[in-house]
Amino acid sequence: MFHAAAARWNPDVVLRLARSGAELRPHLVEEPEPGDEPLAIDALTVYVEPGVEGVVDAGDHNVLTLVPS
């Protein structure tokens, strides 16, 4: 996972998902933006932009799209 690789050089890095049209884009940041919601996935915490709701689908080409729940 690219987060684990990035954390070797910067242990403060966190993964943040933000909208880009109909897709979600992963970003490596040092801290979440105000209003971000934490989402725990096993030992990893992902921060999600406010207003994002639904299920994240990685699809066939690892493009993150949002599917209404």
C-alpha cells in the first residue's frame, strides 16, 4: 500500500480522500482538513472530505468512484 511506503519517510503522513468530479482522489497529507471525517479500516485511518457519502468502489482500474448507499 502506498501509504505504508510513504510513512517510512514521513511517519506523520495520513491518507485523505477528496472529490474530483464523480471520482475520489487519494492524497497523502500531514493532517486532515477541517471537517474531515475519520474512517477506520483495520489499523489505518483514512480522512474523508465532508459531504462524501456512499460506498467507495475501486472498480476495474483502481479508480475510486462513489456509489450511493
